[in-house]
Amino acid sequence: MIIECDGVSQRYGRHYVFSSLDLRVDKGITVLLGPNGAGKTTLLDMVATLRPPAGGTLKVLGHDVDSGNLPEIRRRTGYLPQVMGYYGRFTVLEFVEYTTWLKGIPPATATRLATTALARVGLSGVTARRLSSLSGGMLRRAGIAQAIAHRPSLVILDEPSGGLDPGQRIGLRSLVKELSAETSFVISTHLVDDLRALADEVLVLSEGRVVFQGTAAELEGRASDGGAGDSPLERGYTSVLGPPR
């Protein structure tokens, strides 16, 4: 198992995002869906070890998320958060080299891996440009490059398609499928119809609970007659969420 949650809780102040979350995520490509406020980003932050659980047990890549295991989990994990921090004066290549070096990769190897990752996301022509000069779509692709450059066992992408045009989204899907032979992905998105092209498994969160876990075809099968949505996947998604509260 890539991710194992047993009775995991998480809160911000007195507000609990999760009170007792049980979850298993296996190898492959898992797509995470849910309305705003469902807990998607909070879950991904915990898996990426940015925020420890308030209670329960969380394992990532077979390791309990505690201080003794954090270096190993982080070394084997790549993460693109929804809002990516960066130093604007870094060049694109320096940025990916630096984040790869932080994963414990030697400098010379980091340069080679960073160059390869940037080529994979279509940024070979802008490696010497400052991050501050990039468009939103270019920044997003640079963020994807830093997440995959060190060849991790698990890559976590939170809304990776933000700012990408349709052609770039297709390229991202192709890249994820290519890398998934050796790397597992957990991808949060609002683009329901991307599931058919990507997901081995779909996970739907609502109000801190897992309301569906299965394949895209199984989610389509949950569609109800007259349900909201323009496709079977969208109608299945809205059906498992239930009526608005």
C-alpha cells in the first residue's frame, strides 16, 4: 500500500476536517475528487508530511509518519501543492536543481535529472529564464518538473492542470501515464472528465469522509437518471456526493 489511514483526524483550531478517516491507496494512479472544503488538500499535505495528523495512524510508502521516518518519506515523495512557493530570482533550471538537491541527490546528478524533467514538461527552451518572468502555465509545468525530477516512488499533484491549456493538459496526462509504470500518483482535480484518461482508481471525499472509492467505470455506474452533470462521470460524481446540505 502507498497510503494507509487508520482513524486519522485533522483539525484547524476547533474545526475538524477529518474526525476518523480510514483509507487505503494502492499503487497506480489515484485521482482525488471532492467539492471545495472536502479535505483534499489537507489530506495531501498530511501525506506529503507537511502537516502531522492530529490523531490516528498514517503510513506513507510503508512508513509511519513520525519524525524518525520523515527524511525517508520525503526522499521518496514528490509534491506539487496547489499554491507553489518559489524564489523569483531563481532560473527555471536552478529551481528544479535546488529542489532535487533537497531530496538528497548529489549536485551533478541533480543537474542532469532537472534537465531531463524540464524536457519532459516542455520547458527545455526556457531553462535560463527567471521564475518571476514565467506565465502561470509555465510555472505550473516547472512545479511538475520539480515533483518528478528525483524519480520518486510517489508523486502528489494538487490541481496540476491549473493554468495549462488543453494541449498541455493532454501532455501532462501522457507524462503521468508514462511514468506510472514505476511511480505511483495521487492527483487532486476538479476536472471530472480527465478521469477516464488517467485514473486506475477514483476517490471522492465529501465533508471529511470517503463517499466513493473505485474505478471510473464504477463511478459512472452510480449515475442517477436526471442527476446533475453533462456526462455519466459527472452525474456519477454528483450522485455519490448526494444532495447539497
